[in-house]
Amino acid sequence: MFASPGGPSSPTMSARSSPRRALAPWIVAAAAVVMLFVSFGQRLPCTQSYRGPGGQLELNWGNDREFVYFCYSDVIALYGSDHIAGGGFPYKTSWLDGSHPRQVAYVEYPVLTGLLMWAGGRLAAGYGHIASSLALPRPAAVVVYFDVIVVILAIAWLLVVGAVVRLMEPGSRHALMVALSPLVLAQLYTNFDAVAIAFATLALLAWARRRPLLAGVLLGLGGAAKLYPLLLLIPLLVLCLRAGRLRDGWRALGGAVLAWSAANAPIALLYPSGWAYFFHFNAVRAPGFETLYNIVAYFLGVGLDRHLAAGQTPTAVNALNLGLFAAACLVICLIALGAPRRPRLAPLCLLVVVAFVFVNKSYSPQYSLWLVPLAVLALPRWRLLVPWMTIDALLWIPTLLFQRGSAHGGIGEGWFLGAVILRDVAVAVVCAFVIYEIYHPARDVLRRGGADDACGGALDGAPDRVRLGRRGLTLAG
């Protein structure tokens, strides 16, 4: 994965690399591994256990340990709440939602993430049986489960780092921003998102290697783990339109549809209620505390769907969410078609994903990991990205202090939202520079020396065929 993408005569490499910036891929890999271990060590306080009254090992999350040590992880919390411990198959196993007693609940994640959770639980249970037979150390089952998932997430992130190394100049020092990102320390093991990020980044690599069908398949599989990889099809298709390469775009779209359908169809057919719960859960959920909707409601007193009963769908917020995202995508498409030179793929991907998380009803802390490889590929400027990543990673502290509650040594909502706004401003600044470089391509460090778009695949070096001007869309050549 960390090998160089081409020989020393590669035109893309010669155009973009220089001895001053060269960095051996193994150094990037070693840095990534070190950060993975440090991130795991940061979660260890949340894996402590004790023997309960019946002699069973139980997880020690008493006295708000997960908040005091800032080691909280959904991976651990969902082991019990989503009934992974019982061994039930996701989307078949249901339970009554504690917050809505008459509401039947299932695993709330897309199919591949739910299957990952189930497989991790089965591996943890298998280790327990083997440990009993061979007198091996036997920690609490949830700890073994967490360790199994950690290994999978770590491998996924190594794939992300390796893909970024290949997509940029060989051995590029810029890939260190992915390997050593503070967000890896703060969020890699918070949830299961690294798997979807790996699919998305590998899809960009496949597209760059002029394999559009494979790129689409990887995006479809990523979308079956988390929704966001499918969003990358939007900038990909609009750039194909501008370059007159829609055939490649349709192949990617077709691959995505087929892969997503193949991953989802068996579960949808066998357990339709469980499969549909992901969509139901996201439709009825209220805006999270960290979202723009709550920020506006808290500081300005203007909010939608504020007095709904438990389980009621926030239809106004849902409509606004969809409308804002559609409007943002329209603006991004207009930028893609109207810029003086066809933009690179990665900057547009970053803008679409940022638009999605900004207007979404949830901006979970781990969503910031989605942005890391895209931001480095879009805007490899240390002085811009490192401050944003640091601010975003430090938001983990006020997030958990807010969850703890001001009455128990935490902080109030106002302080928490102030930190969220600071993070949002940092992300917006990054996006502003991305848009500036789109309209001033000479400032793009990845286009110096005559290079076009290392992630572009069939788009790399292609002439503009369609452009948006004062007279609308115009055809060239």
C-alpha cells in the first residue's frame, strides 16, 4: 500500500516531487503506526474492569470514568445497548427503545457497519471460549470486542494513509498530516467510521488509476458502511460533465449502485424492518446539540420543531436539512462548471462532504475524520490544516465535559457551543482557501510544474468540453 505509484520516469511524479519534499513511505507508515498505538493507549482507561458480586468481570465506567479520562467510545457503549453482547444477528434482533418505550429498535447503522459489529462480537465470544479451554487471560468480553474492532479500524486507517501517499507525490511529507493528525488520536476509535473512510479513499485511488468501475464499487461499499462515500459521486460526475468524460462517470455510478445494492439486498429481503430502521432512525431523530440548528436555537431563540412529542418526526428540520444540502451542492456544481480551469477532484469532494456535515442533523465528533484525507488531498498546507485539526481534536474535551453535565463537574451548553463554533469557523476557513485556489489555480501547490490532477484519473490532463459562462453552458471543441 505504501509503495510508490510509478517508476522514476513517471511524468506526474517528476512534475510534482522534489528532493526537499521527498519522504520515504516507510517513515509515513511508521508514523501512522505510532499514532495508532498512542490513540489506543488514550482509550485504555475505559477498558478497565472489575469483578462484580457474582464474580463476573464487568466494565468499570463508574464515577463518569469515560468522561473524566476522555476515553469514551461508541464501540464500547454500543456493545451492550445494541445487544452485540447477546450474539443476536443485527437487523433481525430487536429491542424496546429505552427513550421511547413503545418503539422497537434495531442496530442504527448501515449494513456493513452492523455486520462489522456482529462479527467483532462473534470473534470476542470465540476468544472467550478458547481462553477458557487453554487457560489464557480472559478480560471482560466487551474489552476483547473493543480490541478486535480497534485492530480492524487501525488496518483501515493504514489503508487510508497508504492511499494518500500514492495519490500525492511519492513519499510526500504532506501524507504525514493524515498519519499524525490529532483527529486520529481523538476520534479514530470513537466509532466505526474508519472503514467507510478507507473505502472512500481507496475509491479515489482506483479512480486516479483509471479504474472507474472499481472506484464506483468501493464507493458503493463505503456507502453501505456509512452514507458519506456516496456523496463523492456528485463532484465526480460534474467534473466528468465538464471534461466530456461522462462515460467514465456513469461507469463509476453504475458500480456504486450495484455494490450498494449487493451489500444491502440480502438484509433488506430477509429483515426488512431491521434494514429500514437506519432510515427511520435518521428521519425521526432531533437535531444534535452540536449542529447549526441547535446553535441558532440556543443563541438566537429561533428553532424548528422544538415542541414535538417523543418519536415525532421533525419534518420542518428534515426539509430544511435537505434543502440546504441541495442548495450547497448546486453552488458547488456551479463552482465546478464556472471556474476558469476545471477544479481538481479532491477539493470538490471536500466541499461536498463539509456541506453535508454542516447542515446535517448530527455532526458527531468522528465525522471530522471524514475530512482529514480529503483536506490533505485538496489543500496540503500545514499552516492551515494543522490548526484546524488541532482545534477539531480539542473539541473532544468540551464535548465530553458537556455530556458529563455542569452539575457533575462538566460545562454548560453555552461553553460547549462556543467551542463548536470555533471548530466550525476553522473548517469554514479551510473551505474558503479551497474555493480561492479553485478560482486561482496558479496558487494550487499540487498544480505547480504543469501537473493537473493526480486524483483525476481520466480527467487528468483532459481538456474542458463544457463550461458555465455568462451565456450558460457552452461547449468547446
